[in-house]
Amino acid sequence: MSELAVTFDDMTVLTEGGADVFVVNLNETDEPPPYYVDVDGRRFSFDGSTFLIFGHSAIMPEWVREHEAEGRLVLLGERDDRYLRYVHDPAEEMEEDEEE
């Protein structure tokens, strides 16, 4: 599965260190995690990195804040003992629209 479409109802919110991030559960299938997660018309791409579920609080809040400061949206995909990191950049979406 390289792509998964979800709604906000399919996710939970994780609050850690003053940062809030949506989490989608990817444990319900044996297939590899998707590269793209589509949420309400926004395509999030896996950034190639993960956090351990136990111990994520040391770095996750800063990661969220850094991306939000740059105008990007983030979400996490929970898979086994890790959170997969997904990012959506609205600026890239606008650039693609301008090219068309």
C-alpha cells in the first residue's frame, strides 16, 4: 500500500511538550506502511524518519514546532513500536498548481 486516505475521525491527537499532532493507526494491516497519507485533500509524505513510541517526547515536540514554524503540517503514523513521520508542505502544493 503506497497510499492511504483517512479522515480526521480516523485519527487521534497526541499532545506532548506543548505540541499537538494527529496520529493515524497503521497497525490494522500487515501491508507495509503507506508512503502517502491523504487527509481532507492534503497529501502527507513519509519523510523517511521515525520516533520510538517510548521515548518520543524528547524530540517529537521540537520536530513539530520546527515544521509548523516553516508553514508545514505534520502527522504521525503509529506502526508497531514506532511513529512514522509524515509532512505536508502547502507551499509545494501551490507551486504544482502554478506549473499546471
